[in-house]
Amino acid sequence: MMKYVFKKTRYRILAPLFDLAGSIVFFPIKAFKKNPPLDPKSILVIRLDHIGDFICTSPVFENLKSRFPSARITALVNSASKELAFRNPHIDKVIAFSPFWLDRRDKSSSLRALLRVIKDVRNIGFDLGIEPRGDILSIIIMWLGRVKYRVGYGITGGGFLLHKEGKYDKKAHIIDRNLTLLEALNIPVAHKLPDVYFNEKDKDAVEGLLLSPKSGGIAMTEKEGGARNDGSATGLDRAVVIHPFAGSKAKEWPRENFCKLIELLKENGYSVLLVGSKGDNGVFENTIDLRGRLNLPQLACLIKKIGFFIGLDSGPANIAAALNVPSIIICSGTNIPQLWIPKSPNVKFLYKDIECRPCENKVCPKAKHECMEAISVDDVLGLVEDIYHQHEYAVNKNK
């Protein structure tokens, strides 16, 4: 029996009923099993949720391109991820769309935009479609877009619209779940690590920003021949990129804690580069404020160059982890971060094990946000010193 992932009772009741009705209607079609294409000329991969989820899907694109080098691979992604998708060398075409059913705050999303996407998918004509999230509306996009062979998870319903349905393991890492669908198609999985790409223009933009008087003309000691412990060359010493923002209230660490952390980092000789979007508000003193001045590939370049990141469970944290940059990620009890953020030996997760974890809430229903308030500034500083000493060892070893 299909195990649905809904928490709300009404959805757990409606989804099986919807699938039962759909299975009856589509039985004549499903009775004739269809084999996956042996040499697809056009492949669609849908990843309409968050930036981190797209990053964790990057191995899917790489493995598909390795197996079908002549195929044209299209990524249908959330508009927030489009710049990262454009930089990915394994993606030939990008369709960007902000799904209103996943983010109702985005006013640019509409039913009309959805219909345009379906029309684009239909006009291109795909031999193979892969939807690793298990989103029923994304599955419907493939069906209405007349994708010839559709693969995905039916965990929110719509499994009857798929030609091959993967076995969903909720306890597996998101990257492993994504790649399971390729294995179900007998596509070799040689690449399991996610990656984030940026180009020379992105590097030049970051260099120009760091030297710009508007950003304070960042002046930090250069280390000749220095290297971070991820092996990346850098000319910046004692600097850290901080992203104190999150996509939901439940993932936020108290603002005053971040301010105190920044103050203490400054006292210990760190230059703090504050990153975020234009809409990320708040006063953070003693920082080089770069909010709204970087696109995502440029942010990735900056994080790689500085070589040290502190933030919450968010898109930039996923970028840092995918780049294998030494990072401290402050996590709430919303989910199990080890299952959702790219695996990296350089990432340190900071969280408290409490009774209600994982809750999957976007807003903590309790009077006290215990899982985040229990994490102290000293907890973070202890990890900062650990990472710094590891970095110093790497620098000395490479001299």
C-alpha cells in the first residue's frame, strides 16, 4: 500500500481516494506496460521546490548527461534556482517557474503562468520525464505536457499517471532518493556528490565587489600560498560569510544571538561578510553588508573564496556544503538536517535534541522556541575555534 507523506488527516483520506479513482479510469492504459526509452533525445527533470533541493538534484543531471550525452536535458526549476541551473554544464535548457502551491507569498506566480509552462513542455516534446520530489501537481505537468515516459514518486497522489513509480524511503538522504529513480531506470549512478557552478564573470564580479569602496574595500592579510582545509586557494585570512536568515520562522535563531556572535567574532579579529537578499531585513553592526548585491552563483564564488560559512538551514548553507567549505549550520527541530543538506566532512551541524524534533512546522506552536533558544552563542564560538585551528593546520601543511 502506498505510504503518503501528508500530516493532515483530510489529505491522507483524499489522496488514496483520488488515486483509486484515477487507477480505475487509467486502467486500460496502465494495463499495457510501457518500456522506458533506450535512447531518449529529450529529457525533462522537474525540481520546483527550494534552492537546496535543486542543489541536491545536481547529481541527477550529471548522471543523465553521462549516460545520454547526445540528449537535450531541460530543467524545470523554481525561479529562485534558475541562475544556478543556467550555470550547470549538464543542463541544456532551463524553464523557470514559481509554483503558487509551494510558495503563496510569491505574487508573480499564477495559473496563467502554470498553463504557459505546460504549453512549453508540450511544445518541446519530451521522451523522458523525472520528478524526484513526489509532487502531484508536477506529475500532472508531465502528464498534461505529454511527456512520453514519466518517472517519480506518488507520495502525494498521482502515481497512476506515472509509467514507473519509485520506492520512496523517507529515512534516506534526499540525494539518495533522487538517484533511486535513475537506478529504477537502470541508469548507472557514477556521480553522487552535488555541485554548484560559477564562471569567470562571477569571479570577476566578486573580486570587484570585495575591492569596491562601497563594500568597505575589504582589507585583510594575505597568506602566500595559503589554502583552506577544503583545498581551495584563498588570499583572505580570518574572514567568515554569515547568512542569518531562513525561509521560515521555525528555522530562525534569535536575532540578538547573531548580533552578539558577530560582535565577538569581530573582537577576535574576524571580518564578517553579511549576505542575504534585498528583502532580508535587520540591523547587523560590525559587518560588511553584501545583502542584495550577489546572485546565487556569485554568492557561491564568494563562499568558496572566503572558505568559511556560518548560517541557518537555508539555500546558502546548501551551497556552502555542496562546495565542501568549512561551515557551521545552526539547525532547528524542523527536520533532520543530515538528510536534507549535502553531505560534507567539513560541515558541522549545531542542534539540540528535544522531544518534538522533527516537527516539520514552519512556525513553532510553543510559547518558547526551545530548539533554537537552547543553542548559545558560546556553542557556535566553540565550533568556530575548532574550524579555525583546522584551517591553520591546513595552511601550515601546504606552505
